[in-house]
Amino acid sequence: MHLTSRAVFMTRPSIRLVVGEDQPLMRQAMVDEFRSYPGVEVVGMAGTIPELEQILRQTEPDMLVLE
């Protein structure tokens, strides 16, 4: 049986993700893309380092994506 990456996400627990990007349009595009994957929960996004530090402390994500 061949599994695609989306199928793998469906069988795993939710991955809590934070996106850090200083350009608002790019940040929103990244968030929208990640939200389209089952099993991925975007728990925060930030445009500055201080925002990012605060969100990371508050949410304790599994993954951080920086652009």
C-alpha cells in the first residue's frame, strides 16, 4: 500500500505548528497552506522576533517554520 504525505498526516496525532515570517502576505499564505493539511494545527504566527518569542512560550509548538 502506497501512502502519500497527506495520508500519513491523517494517521498521526495533530502537529502543533508556529509560523514566523515578517511579510504579512507571505505569512498568511504559509498559514493557509499548512492549515490545508489534515493533522496540522497552526497554533500561532508572528511577524517579529518579540512576537515569536511570546507565542513560542505560550503555545509550546511541536514545530517552528521560519522564512
